[in-house]
Amino acid sequence: HGLLGATLGIIKVFRRLSVQGLEQMEYFAGGISEVLVTTATGLLIAIPALFFAFYLNGLLARKIIQYETLYLAEIEKDR
């Protein structure tokens, strides 16, 4: 939704303005409203997804360190 919806909404607004002019501002307001709704929807999806990705990245980094430590301990034990 976010960026794509905002871009499509702005295109729709300017297309209507080019055909109908500024006399009918309700089209302009409706288009801007659509842009804001799609942008807000995109943010509502993107922000939690970003935090979840950061969480998974941190979890993976901790697991890698844990396995490296175990691996190095095994190598030292074999010497």
C-alpha cells in the first residue's frame, strides 16, 4: 500500500486536476485523503515488520556467536 498507493493517489489527483481544474476541490481533497490513508496503512505494516526483522537479525547473530563458541571449544578440546 504505502509508497505505491501514495504515488497512484497523487497521479489520480493530478490527472483529475488537469482535466477539471481547481474549481472542484473535493476531488483534490479526496485524492489527498486517499494518499494519506494508503501511506498510513503502509507505515502500519512496515514499522512492525522492520522491528520483527531487527529482532530476527539479533536472534540469528546471537545463535551464530553461540555456535561459534561451541565449535571453538570443541576444537580446543581435540588438541
